[in-house]
Amino acid sequence: MRIVLAFLLCLLLQAGQVYGHGVHYSLAEAQAVSVVFGYAGGEPMSYAEVLVFGPDSPPDLEFQNGRTDSRGMFAFIPDKPGTWRIAASDGTGHRAEFSIPVAESLLPNEGDAPSPSSRIGPSGTTILLGLSLLANLALIGIARRRR
């Protein structure tokens, strides 16, 4: 019974470090198309919904969606040249929609895929330490039963 309680205690103490699978992130150097949305009076369209449609996007399927920031700014990285359509709406009837041409020179190069710079998740060492802990708890339980 003590071994089960010790095991459960260890699980609870490690609960913040349990991962389904590892995740990584990296910083990409790519040229983005940045847009600032604002009202006629000069105030920014803060947190407005933005839809971006690529040159080949169907009318009901956007390439990207999101919201402007507090300054009315929104950015996206196109994946092909052509005419891109951008629409912003604040949900109260104010809407802006326009098209912009994107040249081939603005697109990222094929070989410029970012490499992982940091991993978040269990490493091999963490997994081995966890297995070692479980084996030690089992051995302690076996040794106590023999007494």
C-alpha cells in the first residue's frame, strides 16, 4: 500500500512536467505583409477580425484569419505570388476590404525553413530518470515485503 501511495505522490509532484509529445519553436526570418487598420477619425481598429484570401483561395476559405492588435496592426506571410485580398471587420458594421499584389521577391526561399532552436517536452534523460524512479520504488517495495 505504501508503494502505491509513494507512486501516486510522485505522479502528483511531476504532473506539471507531463507532456503528450515534445514541441519545439524557432524564430523565422521572413518578410511579412503588414497592414494597419484604422477609423476615419484616426483611432486604430483594435482587435478587429481579419480574413486573408490568397490568389487561389475559394471565397469561403481564407488562407489565414486572426485579429488586429491594440494598434490596429495585422501581418501575414504569403506563400505564393499574386493578388491577395484582405478584409477587416470590427463587428459593429465597420469594414475595410482591399487587394494587394504580392511579388515573387517577397516570398521566402524554399531552403529557408527554420530549424528548431528550443525543445519543450520530455528528453531522453527525463524519461530514463522517470523509469529509474519507478524501478527503485518497485525494488523498495519488494525489499520491504521480504522483511
